[in-house]
Amino acid sequence: MNKTNGASHIALSKALEQLKAVMLQDGVWPKQLPNEKDLKNAMGSEVPFAADCFSFEAWLAFIFIPKMRIFLTQAHPIPAMQITPAAEVYLSPGNQRTLSVLQNIDDIASGDIG
């Protein structure tokens, strides 16, 4: 891992922790874990954000965050992503803190880590 990737990985790791914390604080974090069958269906979904299986919030909590943590643990390059536009559709306008953290994640993925 080069120095830039290292900085990006650290920034993304912090942003993922912040995302979970903000979602919990704002009451956006799902109240219950999905069962194994629902999680497997969502992981295999070909619909963006597994919208046919999960709410957007559940996708963030149970697919996106864990998958990004695996990427970081295995030192994979951070994939290009633009989650904020979908979040603006799926989340209520009152979830500005969550939207702000997601924009930060998008920025990190595009190489803008501040």
C-alpha cells in the first residue's frame, strides 16, 4: 500500500465509524439485524443498493459498511463510488449529518481526502 492509499484507507475507516455513529444518533440505524436469508438475498441482489431487499439505511448498515471494512482490512484499493446522490433520494432531508458523512466518503473514494 502506498502512502496515498494508506491515508485514504485511514480516512475511510474513520468516516465509516462516523457514519455508524451519526446514523445511530439520528435514529437512522436499523433497529434489528436482518435474518441470514434476507442478508444473503440482499448480498446477491443486482438492484442498486439492494433496494429490492432492504431499505437504504439497512443497505448502509449491513452491506456497505461491512463490505468497506473488508476492503480496508484486506488493503484493497477503495472503489470509485457516488453514494450521496442515492442517499438524497432515499433519506429524508432531515438526515443532513448522515448525508454529510456520505459525501465525505464519496470524496475519499474520489481521492479528495482533504
